[in-house]
Amino acid sequence: MDFYHRFGLIYYYYRYRLLETQNFPVLSFENLWVLFQFIVATFLYFFLVPVPAAPYIMWATGSVTFIFSTFIWTAPVTMRNNTCRRALMYFQYYILCKFGCEDTWMVGTNNVAYLFHITGMRAIKYGYVTKEDLETKSFSIIRNPYSRAVSMYEYNKRPCESFDAFIDDFYMEFFKNYIEKGSTECRDIYCHVLPMYEYTHIDGKQTVACIIKQEKLKHLLATEFEGAQVPPDIANALTGIPHANKRSRQKPWQDYYSQKSFEKVHEMYAKDFEIFDYPLTIAGRPDLALKGTARNGIQQVPSLEMNVV
């Protein structure tokens, strides 16, 4: 890779790590640069006579940089808005000439996808992998849909937005774009809204070689995957990987739920509960109960049991 694209990926993943820790990142290299600009501009304004245009330009560009890096280019704003998300994808790919993208290794963002959040079906569609490779060399880590919804909230919440309000918004996004349009494209629907089976299945058939439940991963790593049906190459790839993007919460994820959000999350991800055999209840919350315990008549995929670890 040339220097420009190498730097693009370094910067891209710096932003990615930054947004894993702060929804609206005030403490950033961008804002350190803004502070430097403001200090220099203020010095020029007070100590140069006549005052040149430079301080005004620096104040203006610094303000724009601060607003965009701190508030606009964030998950709660850009990612949750289809128009902004598309604009960022096209801007990075076309205007910045694939800055923060490497198609060959499926990292970063291009004009069709956030490549580390691409579904198996779209990875085949756009020629990044073959169907044979996906069925023999890939893996996916899934998690309890109730826990996953809380994680999505912590990553995407806006100021003063409650969990119930967040789920209401994602519920509308889910039905408006995913159910009505039937699309899994990043330009149409935010990847965090998609059910997990969209990443692992095509036309109801599992196409990812190995599916691992996040809840069991710590035990699998501790026992070096002994007795687990995990291919050696995948076990080796997972061994030693830290849980680097874990967010701290003020309370257990189970306590986020009201009856309303509990029912909506189940409705949105009913097929995930069924296919991956997750419990419909939340441990420690006997006050939350679905109206009937039937799994919506969804048939389990026959080949799944032996492939989900």
C-alpha cells in the first residue's frame, strides 16, 4: 500500500477505537489540533497589526473541525441517519480516493459497505469472497439478542436518550427499511439493526462455516477449544485476541429493560432467538414475560445444531 492509503487505514481505525469509548469524543487528536489552531489564531489576532485574515480562517476551520469530529461524524448522528451514512461512504471512497478502505482485505469503508459489518450474502455478491470460502473458512460470533440490543444502545445513544426511546427508534428503522424494503445494504439500513442470522445465513441456509456464541467464547478460550467443533484455523485465529472494545455500564444489561422494550426486541429479533436457540426470558427479570411462549412458528434450520458452538 502507498503511504496515503496506509495512513487512511491507521486514521480510520483510530476513529473506530475512539468511538468505542466515547459517543461524542471531546478528547481526541482532532480537538487537540483545534485547540492549537485557536491558540495560534488568538496570538495572531492580538499581536499583529493590522490583523491578517489568518486568525479568522483558523477560527472558522477549527470550529468546523470540532463540530464534525465531535458531533457529526459519530455513530449516534451519522450512522443512524441514512443520508449522512451514504454521504460518508461516498465521500471516503470517491472524493478521498478510498481513504480508510482496503477492498482486498475487507477492512474499512467503501462505497458499498462497512466491510467489517458486511453480510455473507453481500460479501459473495460483491466478489470479496467465494461461496466455497465462506462455507469452509469463515466464522461468526453471535450473542444473546437482549444483550446485543443494550450494546447497540450504549454505542449509538444520543444525549439523554433512554433505552426505551432508543429501541422505539430502532424498531421504526427496522420495519421501515429492513422489513418493507427487504434490503441488507449499508446504504439502506444501519448494519446494527440487522438480525444476526442475516450475517450467517443465505436463503435460510447456514453459509458461515462456524458460529460461536459470545457467551461461551471465554470458556472456549480458557479450555483451548477442547471438545468444541471449531476448526483448528479458526481456533488459532481467535486465540489471544483481547476483548478490547468492551464498554463499562452503570448497571447490568438486564436492568435496562421495561416490558415495552422487552417485547419489541423480541419482535425485531424473533428469528435470531429461534435459529440460535437463545432463551426468550431474561435471567433475574421474572417481571418480564412475553404474551405466549411460542417461537412464532419459525422452523429451526436443520443443520444448525452441530455448527453453533
